[in-house]
Amino acid sequence: MMLRILLVLVMLLAGSSAARAEWHEVGSPHFVIYANDRPDRIRSFAEMLERYDQAFRIYRNLPNTPVAPAGRLTIYVVGSAGEVSRLAGSQSVAGFYTGRATGSLAFVPRLTSGGSETLAGQLVLFHEYAHHMMFSIFAQSAIPAWLVEGWAEYHATAKVNSDGSVTFGGVANHRAAGILDNATPAAMLLDSKRAIMPDQQMESFYGRSWLLTHYVTFDPARREQFIRYLRAINEGTSSDEAAKLFGDPRQLDRELDRYARGSLVARTVPADQIRIGTVTARPLSAGEAAVMQVRIQSDRGVNEQTAPGVYAAAKKAAAPFPDDPGAQIALAEAAYDADDYEAALAACERALKTDPKAMEALIYKAMAMMAVAARDKDTTPARWSAIRKVIGTANRLDPDHPEPLILYYRSFVDAQQRPSDLAKDGLVKAFQLAPFDEGLRLNVASMLIADSKPAVARTILLPLANHPHDTGDAKAARDMIAAIDKGEDGTKTPEAKAAGAKPVD
């Protein structure tokens, strides 16, 4: 469920409120956590998440290539579940996650109690991180909707044991109501046209998807069928035809019912096989701590109504810290979101004066310069050459940061110039670094269509087209594929334009 507000997400940073706490940043190979808490508790949280990540890779025989610093998941631990609900804009959401090329984020509350709430929150975080792993590693694979959610539900029930081992395959008790009662039949699970399912069916869809994933994981005969089914889909066979490889769907339903009532198998990755890497902690500077609430609001996302208030708060919080890069970067982001580009540029310059290698300051400087050029309708080569010089500096500091690569490509589009081959290669690399970003996926596909590579674009669009939730981006992907199949320009469909797909002629 990438790039959208998701389910309840509650963390396990529990402890005594009497202990002294302050804002800290804890970093690990795959996560960056910001919390107003004791560093030892945040460290424990990071170590638990790393243990899950590493066990996951071992269990599924997935690659363990290092993640670039910009590719880590950032987790903000805020004050309460109520504050998370306010950030989400929904009283029914106690936490949420979004995957994006500019940095994937999770927003969670700090609890002072454990028990069922902590376990529920861990389950949801594991679910979302399983999505993150799937779309990162299988970036160009066509994955049917039931497997997208079944995979996430299967790994959500993982248990990090007290001895450091991790067990997978636990029963999805949180989906019990939908596993056997009013069960979604296999024929519907495997139906590629199940783009929109009634809300009352979703609980069972999740439960039966978990069950089918569990079944094909452990039953040898069904696992072989599953492998052939998935291979057929990725070779271009329609999912309806591929589903026939499972045989009679009613027989599959009967087997799933029996399986659900039996003793399910689980497997444990031993602690001595898991290496979690280095976990570091540092207290935030006074300036960074002062703007943290502003930063959380900005990273959550603002609109025309909320941006001015966040900007006003940023100016007040950052004013005492003109020489603190963190404070000035937060101010630059808020100013940019409020369309005060000159103020954003000034804040970036103050940050860069103190720290010339401040990546986010360079990024916001380039973005503000681009916005001013667009506002002035200035497409002169000299103007855009200066902008690309800033982008190039950021790219040299971190060649594996997706955002400078995206901005470099965008600089040609915004300047109404044909992108260079270097810019095109950079956009593809950004997608490889952040394949979970749906908007980026659409734009890479649009670029490929413009370069007369519709077959490659179609392959890139397929995972998004099969998204289990009927998002605007998913519909745009389906319509672009339909246009490609008709020999038409998929970037010119109304849905593609609305989703932000940008053809370059």
C-alpha cells in the first residue's frame, strides 16, 4: 500500500515517563528514527526492526545489498496516537506510512503501555515494511493483488523472540473473521478484474490472501503450481488464464478451508544467523529540536490551507538559530511549500554557509531556483545551467540519492528542453533506487513511451496496474497499458495526465 495513508501503526517505545528524554536521531542500516525519548529505548526499537529485516531476507532468500543512506525508512515517533490522527487527518488512523523517492516515512505514536496495542502496532509496521520490501526487490514483476496483500499479511505476523530469533508463519488471528466466515472464493481472489471490491469483502480478501500465501509456501504441490502461475503472468499470460494452473478453484477453496482448520507450520530464523549491523544515536542540536514539530508537519505534507500556518511556525522556531543547518533546512522546506521561494533560497544559503555539504539545503535551493524560473517563464540556457550546477553538486555528494537525479531530468522538462541521455539514465536510476514511488514509476514509463519503448514501459507499469487498491495512479497505469496495447500514446490518456505522467516530445 505504497504512497498513501494506511492502517493503524503503533510502536513499542514504552518506558517510564519519569526518565529524562530529549530528541534523538537513531540510525541503522535500514532505518532512521527520530524520537523524544531515551536513546537506549530508541536503540532497542531500531535493533528489533533490523532483526526483522535481516531475518526476512534470510527466510525468503532475498538479496542483502546495502541500502543507500537516502533509501532508509525514516520513522517519526510523535507524542501520542491523537497527534498521529491529527497528522493523518482521520480519527480512525493511529499511524501511517508512505513510500516515496524523496524519502519513505512512517509516523507513529510513543506509548507508555505495552500489551495488545504494542503487538497490533508491530503487526501493522511489519505489514507495511513487507510491502516496502516487495516493491523494492521485485520492482518490475507483475504481482497479482492477492499476493501483494497475502505476502504483507504473512510477514506481518512475524515474531521477534526474546533470544533474538525471528519466527515466520504465525496465524493471522487479526483476520480470523474473514478467513472462514463469508470467505472470498479462490475464483475471486485470482480474478484480475477485481479492481474494486466491496468494503465488506475486504476483510475476507486480506484473510484469504494470507491463507493462500501460507498454503503455497508450505504445500509442495501447490507451491509448484504457484511458481508456474507467477511465471506465466510475468511471461505475458493473462492472470485469468494463469489462474487455471491452480486447477478447479472450488477444490482449492475446500483445501484452504481444511488447511485453515489444521495446525499451521511456522519457521524460525535462528538468532546466530542474523547480523543487524551498526546502530548509532545522537542528540539533536537545539535548533533541530526546536523545529522538529514543523519538520514533522512539512514531511507529512501540506496543502494551500495548511502551508501558511506551518510556515509561520517555522519562521518562529528557526529564528533563534540562523547558523543551525537543520533549523534552516526546515525553514526552507516550509517556505518552499508556502511559495515563498526567495525566503527558501535565503534559508538554504544560511544552511550551506555553515555546512556546504548539507544535502537537503542543496535540494531545496535547486527546487526554489526552478520554481522562480518557472514563475518568471525564464527558459534561457544560462538560468537553467546555474540550476543544474546546484543539482550536480548534490548528486556528487550522494550519487545514490534519487532526488537530485529526478530534479536533473525535471530541469529539462521545466525548461522546455529535450532531456539529455544522461538525464534519462538518471531518471531510470532514481526509479531503481525508489521503485516504490508510484508517481516516479509513471513518469519513467512516460519517458520510455516518448522514446518509442512502449514494451519496456508496459513492463514497468504492470506492478502498479495490479495494485490491490484502486488508486488514481493504479488506474492511470491500467489506462496507459490499455493505450499501449492499442498502439496509442499512453501518456495522453486523461488519467495519465491527472496522475502527473509527463510525456516529453
